[in-house]
Amino acid sequence: MHAIIKRLKYTALSAALAVSVMAPVVAQETYPNKPITIVVPFPPGGGSDTLSRVVGQGLSKYLNVPVLVENKPGGNTVIAAQYVARAKPDGYTVLTAIDSTMVMNPALYSKLAYDPVKDFKPVTLATSMPMVIAVNPSFPARTLPELMDYLRANPDKANYAHGALPGKVVIELFKMQANVPMMPVPFNGSAASAQAVIGGHVPVLIDALSPALPHIRSGQLRALAVTTAARVPALPDVPSVSEFGITGVDASTWTGFFVPAGVDPEIVQKLHKGFAAVLSQPDVRKHFEGLGMSVVGLPAQDLSKIIKADSAKYKAVIDKAGIRID
């Protein structure tokens, strides 16, 4: 998926650069004429919430209407997704969704309260970022190969901490490709999982780069590898998993914006232009890239392709690993 994004994002953002965030709305169209609500499936303060609020401010200027952010956390993003799926399809309710919402949950739940394909229309893929494999600085393994040797020699100590479910799914993919034993120790969110590794209670952390990055930069965690095919600008000295000959672990977690399925295509296109224009602004890109995110801004049809590819890839991993929520 990361390779697909890399091929497509520059074309999308280059086109968006020609559009000013302050560009006027076409006068003959009535949409929008009231506040737009972006529904975030997490509590305030997290990465998706920050993204939604920053982009929402720019979108408000672009469309000349208030853009509100409403947090509906819980249920592995199911609560927010179900809410937006059932909202009036008029373009005034937008969902901030992560990859788990659209490509992992269908395989994790035997009964899901929404259908990612039938109930939603994609608007844009906003950001992507790799997962990072990290350890406590006092841990004996200083490189990924050393970690793999340690895990094979000490299967009883081969535990890893994770918060959100994408971390567990990606590490299962890594386990399969690298042939190493690892047992999950779940925590309630990124902060708790990172503190477990910093405190020496669990040897290995798998998490999205953004929440782990401050701990890596402060020296509280040692990053061993990122899960993309190539290194990332935020951690240029940290190798990718593929550099050690481990193939098939090109995995990024992404965030996108979606609307209910019945929204008029012209409204979807207007929303996409607004999101893309905001995401193309240099200060916005710099802000999120400093947090370890890659700003994308892909159009709906490209996001649909990524959803299809990621759904197939992660379903195979989830089924083989026997991961289920209900």
C-alpha cells in the first residue's frame, strides 16, 4: 500500500497546489450552506483528532462555512463509523477513518454494524505513516536481526506491546514473513503500550510512528525498523524491514475522510478539492511530516484501490492468525 501511495500522491498534491485554501465556492452551487461536522472515532488529542481539527480549520476557510469536530470514540472505531453510515447523505457529516475502520474490521468482526463499501463514499486519503518496531534502550538487541535472534532463542520472553489493532495485525504479518515467535500484550492506546516498554515491562513495541516518535527522539525508546519498503524522512537513520531481506511487510497505517454512500458525486468532488487544497499547504504538510506522517491527498478513486488491495492483504493475515474480536 505504501508503494501505491508513493506513486500517486505527488500527482494529486501537485494539482492541489494550484488551488488556494481561500478559493471561493462556485456561486451557482448551494452546497455548503450550513456547518459541516467531521466525526472522529477517537478521543480529543490523538493523531486523527489533531488531523481533523487542523484540516477542518482550513476547510472552513475554503468552503466559507463552520466545520465542527465531534468525537465519538469506542468500539475500535465502529461507533463513529456506524453513526456516519446512518447520517443523512447530504455532505454535512464526514467520517475520519483509519485503515482499521475500512479494511481490517470486516475481517475482525463476524457481524459488523456497517459495510465499508456499501455504506460509504471515499473523499480523500489524507495521511499515511509506517508502523515502527522499537525496544527499551537497555534491551540487549540493538538491531532488528539481533531482536529476531533473541526472540527465537527466548520464545518465553517474546512479548510485544500494542495499542490499536493495526499494530497487532502488522506484527502478525511480520511474524509470518520473518518466522519469529511473538505474543501480543494489548494495552489501551499508544501511551500505555509505550510506557510498558519504556518501563521494561514488555520488551518490544509495535505502534504507528507518530505517537512513538517523541519517545524515540528523547531516547526513551530505540527504533529498530519501520514497516515500509523504504526509510522514512522522520527517522532517516532507522532501516526499513525490507533492508534485512524480509519481504512482504510494506505496511502503513493511513487516515482518510469518508461520507455516507448516498452523497451526490459533485459534493464529494467539492469536498475532495477542499481537503486536497488544505493538505497541500506547506505549513500543514510540514506540521504533519514533523509528526511522522506523510501527507497524501489522494482522490476518491485511488483511495478505493488502496482499500481493495489492503482488504485482501490484511484479511489473509487476520484469517491465518485467527484474530477475532467477536
